[in-house]
Amino acid sequence: MFFNRHSDELQRFLEWRRQTRFLRHYGGPILALILFGVCLWYVWDAARRQPRADDQQRRQQKQLWRDFPSRNTLTPP
């Protein structure tokens, strides 16, 4: 009975090892590639968004320049 229970535990352990072999072997590199890809995506997205903020600032400055009181008067400066 002791040997039978030990054999069952061993068989369950070996079955678990067979089922998780791919993940244990390739899981680390796959995770590293995924994290690297996510980091690249964030950097690309941040670089892509930066010019939009600059354009928005330029538009605001142009609007301020148009609304400046001395430009809207009929008298020369």
C-alpha cells in the first residue's frame, strides 16, 4: 500500500512535469519578448503623441496672437 501511494504521487508529478514542459522551457523568453514589445509600443506611442501637443500649443499661441488687443485696433501701433 505504501509503494502504491508513492507510485501514484510519482505518476501525478511526472504527468504534471509533462504537461508544463513547454511553459517551463519557453515561458521566460516568451514573457521577455512580450514585455519588450509592450515597452516598444509605449515608446512609439509617446513619440507619436508628442507632436500633437506641440501643434496644440502652436494653435493656442496663434489664437492668443489673434486676440491680442493692439492687433484689433484701427489705430497704428
